[in-house]
Amino acid sequence: MTKALPDCVRHLRDYVAIPSVNPMRNDRVPAAIAGERRYAEHLEAQMRRIGLDAVLIGEGKRASVVAEARVAGAVDTVLIASHLDTVPVEGMEIPPFDPRIEGNRLYGRGSCDTKSGMAAAIASLERLLQTGRLRRNVILVGEADEECGSVGVAEVLRHLGTRRPDWVLATEPTCVELVTHHKGVGRAELHASGVACHSSDPSLGHNAITDICRAGLVLDELADRLGERTDPRLGRATLSVGLVGGGQAANVVPPSAWLQLDRRLLPGEDAQTFRREIEDVLRAAGLDGVRVTTASVEKPALATAPGSPGVRACRKALSATGLRDDPTIAAYGTDAGVFARHGLPGVVLGPGDIAQAHTAREYVEIPQVEQAAAFFLALLEDGDVR
């Protein structure tokens, strides 16, 4: 006789079967799998069935879902955020939307990042609402676009208006460990301007590719100096050039070139900080023809105090569930940092290992999904915030 699957695993299997691929600002993702709306609509209907007040927000295919459950006498409100989008599926070695269970693993795109977090939260809320044991106000959010620009967070905050939670929990894969700190994610693009001419006499022009290469070397020196800037928990700030391009043909001195870089930010650093330091080193190197065209923070750094209500509540629930409760750090950015930038202190906790996210054979360990569901039960049926 086949053993019945736990609710959280059944939900996860349903979610993985619904494509919700982030287009990542390009049109190469097929329309049949692009966007979060299908998944958001499924969640909205499911949330309403279990007694949550749910609504879709956002335009077109890039929808988010917000659901709320409020309890008389509750002393705090937690926003649980589990992003709806997944990364693209090119190069996957398994059917991305055919959830398959082998042993203790469930395979499929989004199984780890982060549909398992939503499945655990939904299963726990369903049980607590059925038994009347919910003790915390809950705002359950499935936000669009976490993998790219966090547009969904902005839409959620506009929708909530003044109904702000006390703290936020983002369900990224942390192996069900409590993350209170992570670096931020910055991106910048540099452009070099030159003068085109025939390569038979390069002296008549100015080579933009040469300038952008010099800029890359200058940025490499800046990256070394950033290593001296450290955070006691997160370590060093980093900078890495990831993309470069330019030119028209081998026999034309190139009039333009560009590069894109990744900057991992420490708490307190922002877009102005790292844009200014790049402009300063370009100026010092005499690279007047190279300019910073964009510099933005996609995910701010997260640094939540150990005594904050969310940290205390999560540690208590982890301990009650028999799980490790010591706070730790993550090497990647999350929407918890975006919410924190808007004054909402956050933590990160969810099933799955980040090493399995975005991979060709993405999977999640089923026991971790069950552990996360048990954690959410303990968290939400305890209204004590001391």
C-alpha cells in the first residue's frame, strides 16, 4: 500500500507542475511558461479555500498574490514571503515541470527555490485555521520577480499601504536554518566611447575596447582594495566584472564598448556608494571616455539584530521543533533585504539547500519540507513575542 504524501509535499508537487519562469528581461522564454500569473491564480484559489482573504495584484503575466489571516488578540503580524518566479529552464537534465519523487527527494524547477517554502507555509496555515490554533496575524505573500528586479515587493508594499507587518520572513532555501545577515547585490554598467575609423590606420580613431579593457583592470585593482572592507559576520565586500562587449568588425576601430559588473554590498553600502567609488577610480586612471551608465541595488544587504522580535520568535519555534536555532548568514541576496530597506526587519528561513537551486537537476529534500512545515506550525500557534 502506497503511503499517503504529507500535505506540504502534495502542495509542492502541484506547484512545481505550474510553470512560473521569470523572463529575466528578455523575450527568449516561451510564452507558455513565462510569468507568475498561473501560479498566483492557483495559490489565490487555494488560499481562499482554506479561509484566507486573498487577492491578486500586478499587471499581465507578472502577478503576485497577497493573503491575510488576522486573529483577535494577536500581538504581532508576520509577513511570510515566498517568491513565485523561477529561473529559466534551459539546460535542465530533468523535465522541469514534471515533479518526480525519488527516495527522499522531489525534483523539478522551483522545488528548492522556493516553491517548497510556500508549500510548507500553506500546509501549516491550513491546519492552524482548521483547528483554531492560529495566534499570530499572518500576511502570506507570493511575490513576482525575486530573481530579477523585485518588482513584486514594491507592488505588495503599495497594496498593503499602512497595514504594515511587524517583521518579515523570506522562505529562501537555508536548510531550515535561521539567516539574519546577507550581503546586498549591486549591478553596474560602464560604457566607453571611441572614434571609428578603418583599421588600416588606427591612429585616425580612438579604440573604445582598449579603454573598456583598461577600465576592467582598474576595477580589478578596486576589487582588491574592497577586500580590506569587511563586516564581522559577512566578511569582505566584492566586485567582479561578468560581461564585456563592443566593436563592429575586426577591420574597424571600435567606437563603443561596454562591461557589466556585480558588486556584493555590506550593510550600509548603497548604489551611490559604489557608483561614486567606480567613478573615482576611472577619473584617477584618466579614463574620461568611460562612464557609469547605470548603478543599482537589486537586493540590499540584510543585518537584523539578534534581539529583534522576528529573530526571537523564529529561534523559539526552531527550538520547539528540535531544530538548530543559532542565527547564521547567507552568501546570496533575498527579498528580505528589500523589505528591510522599507523599514521591515527580516529574516530568511526555508527548506532546501541553495546549492540545489538553479541547477540542471533541481530538487529539495522532502524531510526538510516537513521540518519547515513543523516550524511554521510552532511559529504561528505561538503568539508570545517576548
